Amino acid sequence: MLPEREDIANLVVCDDDEVTLDMLCDHLSADRFGVMPAPSASDALRLCRYNHPDLLLLDLSLPDASGLDVLREIREADGIGSRFDPRLPVIILTGRSSDHDRVRGLDSGADDYVVKPFRYGELRARINAILRRRAHANEGPSRIGELTIDPGRRRVMVGDRFISLSNKEFALLRILASDPTRVFTKEDLLAAVWAYRGPSKTRTLDSHASRLRRKLDPDTGRFVINCWGIGYRLIEG
């Protein structure tokens, strides 16, 4: 059995052009990025809300809303009630090349502005540069009982015990920790962590949740609660 691949970072790729979306996802995945395709504004907002990606690639012309509306909703979030990270790095990727569009995009909070057609190698370099800058940002830890989650250093502790997690386990834990007493449905978690769309019979979520439960508490498994027939929550309410 091949070892589970550790992705460099998780990206939401939002573009309504199927050819462009497939091309970007294929290239980024080959370069060891975790990719979550979003062909619409609503898909992008859902993935950004529940999956806590490291970066968003955002087209401006989308079928259900403007990309600028997506960007403004993220930037205006309080980071608590909305569960969007207002500091999420966003690269606008668009065919709009006028100075007015570029200035408006940057003024709305974009970290970078790339005009189509583009060279994939240059786009990848811009992504890496922004991710390096974000790595130096100080994102404070959160505590839930004995559990401490420090996203900035990607560090998880139970009491004074360090917990080593894979990228998917860490992403799953962060989603559950965003609202510790909420029951997240399996469909929500599969969409958020693995970008599955619609019902699925995969056992991926159950196996990751089981490993996460054993790692956090090998004796009693008290942190990750299986709500039978519905999904998972982090702790009992």
C-alpha cells in the first residue's frame, strides 16, 4: 500500500470554465497541492467556510455571483461567527486586464492579481511566495478542554502530549474545532476536507475520524464523537 501523500498546502480553485478548472487542478495536484475545485461562488464560499484552506484562487466572472462579492464576504468576516478566515490569501485569476479592474481587485483585498492567459509556472511561483509570507503570520492557538490547537505552527497538544497528525486529520480536527458542540454531517465533512460533492459511500471519513480519535485519546476516545447516522462532533455538548 502506498503511503498517504502529504500535501504542501490546500487550495480552493474557483473558476467556472471547466477546461481551466481541470487544468489548474491537475497541475497543482501534480505539484503536491491539495486542490478543491469550485465552479461557482457558492462552492468557493462553502469550501472556504468549512475547510480552512491555505489559499483561494478566484475568478471574477462566476455564474452565481461576482468574484469580488466572494472576496468582500471573506475580508469582512469577523473570523468567529462567520467561520471565514478574513486573512485567507486570495489570488484573483481573471481575463479582466484593465487597470481599473486590477486596482479594484487589489483594493477589495486580493493579495495578487493574475491576468489570463497566464503561465502556470509563474502562477505557482506567486502561490508559493504568498504561502511563505503566510507561514510567518502569527495565528493564535485555541483551547478546548485539554486540547490545544495552534494552526500557525500546525501543532496539536492534549495536555502536555504532542499529537502528530496527517494533513487530512489536521484539517478534519480544525473543522470540528470551529464549532465544538455542533454535529457536522458526513456530507459536510467530506465536502470540506476532500471536496466530495453529493452523497458518497466512501469510508475515508470514518477511517480518518477513527485514527484522529485514537491519536487524541488512545484510552477512551473522548474527543471525537460519532453521532450515528448523522456525522461527527468534537466533544459532547
